[in-house]
Amino acid sequence: AAAAAAAAAAVPVSESPRWDYGDMNGFLQQCCAEQMARRSRLPSIVSSEMVEDCGGAGGSSTAAAAPRQPLGNQLQVGGQQANGTAMTNFSLTDVVRCDHGLAGRCMQCSGRIVQNMPLAMYSDFCAAYRTEMLGTLSSSSSVPSLLPPSLLPGPPRATSELSFAALASLIACLAPEPGERLLHLGSGTGRALVVWGLALQQGAASGIEPSPAFHQEAAATFGRLPPALQSRLFLHCGDIFASQEEWHQATTIFVSTNTFDDAYLARLAAGLQTVQEGTRVVAFSQPLCADLGRAPPGFALARHAPYCTTGTGNLSVYIYRKLATC
């Protein structure tokens, strides 16, 4: 009996294999890379989808009704990729902030677009907004691309605007065509208008800002931009609903909803019914519907995801598209 017990003790007990963090993270990155490679070989499959990543990084995705060029591709800055031109070197930490380390991936950041821009364009942006070009040439840390909120000029709401890298990546996700027009309701200090104008050399952008303080700051900033860019950007101060009859002229509409109450959101959703089929509507901070998985009548919720702000956190972004009318 003693010999049998000793023999049994000598037999190793099988255990379930355990993965350490590094192995598991490497496995997830490999899966993501393989999926991105498969997607690049099948562009026709994603040509009508409003997706930003390789399977849904922390948000919902719905097929869009109106066909567009494939989303998730790099912007053709100035009509073509800037070959031989010095470019920014943004990383995921400039687009979305996560709690894990630099080499980690999670459902929030896996597969996200990182759109780089010609360094000269980024320099013009930083000169206009009088910000430091931090993390541009080597984005290997979680340091924000722009100055911290305490050093940014203007009222506190300006810190809820997206950073340059986040805006460039968001616009790349939308995949606008040359010459498209942006309307930003609640344009703040005008950052989104400037990045749109830089990314689309033939595009135009208009902003309506109710706050005189923000409008004045944006106007002063725009005065420091190159004249050719200034000629395609337009600022207005007043009630965003005063121009409701003109909303249909925009192909993309940004809305800063962080100060909207339910009545304002309902009024906004009603006003957006007049926009053209295929128009993209991007809501910053709050969705257009209380139910995160739904969209206003006549729209489809294409995507929602977090993006870096000029502060220290992320801002929720909700992307909708106007459906065809029956």
C-alpha cells in the first residue's frame, strides 16, 4: 500500500495551461494583424461599411446604406500620399488613451486608425494654436500631443475638443472625398475646421459657435493660419439653429453635444431630417438618442468610439449616417 501511494504521488498532476500577460497580448496583436491583412485583400467587402477597425474596437458597427469609398484607409492628403515629405509619427496613445501599457491592446484601441499628416501642416496648426509639437516625431510615450489643459488658452470647454491626432484619425475613418464640406455646430475654438481643411486640400469647413468668447478665440487663431487655408474656413457666431435651412449643404456635420439637454437633442434630431442621403453626422460627447444602440429616425448608428481630447482623457464620439428615404 505504501509503495502504491508513493507511485501515485510521483505522477504529476495535470494543470490547465496558463498564459502570462505578454504571451496573451502577443497573441491578440497577431490575430489583429492577420485580420487587418485579410481586410486589405478584400476592399470591396468593406466599401459600404462605416467601420473604423478590424472588428469593432469598443463600439457598435452597422452597415451604411449609401456606398462610400472604403473606410479605415489612410487619407490621401492633398490628393495623394505625401511621398518623400516629412510626416508626423503619431501612435495609438495620441488617438485614444487606455489604461494598459504602450505595447498592450484592448477592445478600445485594437485596430484603430492612426492617421499621420505632413509635418509642415502640423507645424501650421501648432503655430496657429500656439502649442508645442510634443510627441510628434516619436510618439512612444503617453504624453499628449498638445499642451496640458492648464496651459491652453480660452474657457474650460476648450479642453473637451479633440487633439490634432485624434481629429486626423477621425476624419480618416469618415473617408471624405476631395471637395466635401464640413459644418460644425458648436465649433468651439475651431480645431476640427482647421484639421479638416488641412486634410482635404479642396474641402471647405464652416463653424457656428454660440459663445462669443470661443468665437473670438477661433477668429484670432484663424488669423495666424496660411491665407490659402483661411480662404476655405468660415466662422459664424450665433444660435446653431438659425442656419438650420442650410444644413443640407454639408456632406459631414459635427455637433458638440456636451452641453445639450434632452429638449435640445430632440430639436437637433428633428432639424437633421432635412440633410441629404449619405450625410455623416458626428456627435461629440453625447449620442443623439438616449439609447446608445439606436439612432434618430432616418439615420443609422454607424460607430461609436473614444478619442483623445486636448485634456487628459477621452471623448465619446458617435457617428451616424443619413439613410435613403423610401
